[in-house]
Amino acid sequence: MTINIVLWLVGIALVLIALWRGRSPFARMSELDRLADNAKRYESWRGGGSRTAAGANGRTGADEMRDVLRRQVYLWAGVGVVGILLVVGGFLVR
């Protein structure tokens, strides 16, 4: 096998792995965002939110989980970009 075919195969594999592994954290992060927006609407409907724990210190467990998920999404997006660069590199080496 020539080097360009190896680069294509490794690049395509990295892109597929990144799509497969990044989809789940992105979906959970989107769900957390949707639930947080719903909770904010509910708190505004109740007439304020300074009585809740989130209103007292500003960070919740959901905020921490969202940060963890965001890091995972960025990691797998970076792996996907490396895969794309390898595929492009395979065309350039050719």
C-alpha cells in the first residue's frame, strides 16, 4: 500500500470514530441545555429564583456536567479535524 492510501484509511477511520464518539456527549449536552432553559422559564413563572441553590451560588451540578461534556465534544471534534487533515494530506502526498 502506498502512503496516500494509508493516510486516507487512517483519516477516514478517525473521522468515523470522532462522529461515533462525539455524538453521545453532544446529545446529552443539548438535553442539559434544554432542561436548564426549561428550569429558568419555570423559575421566572414562579416569580424569581434567588431562593434556589443555583441562585445562591451560581453553579449547579448540571453546569459542571455540561463543562465535562463540552470538553468531550471538543476532544472528538479535534480528532475529526485531524482525520480530515490526514485525508487531505493523502491527496497531497499522491
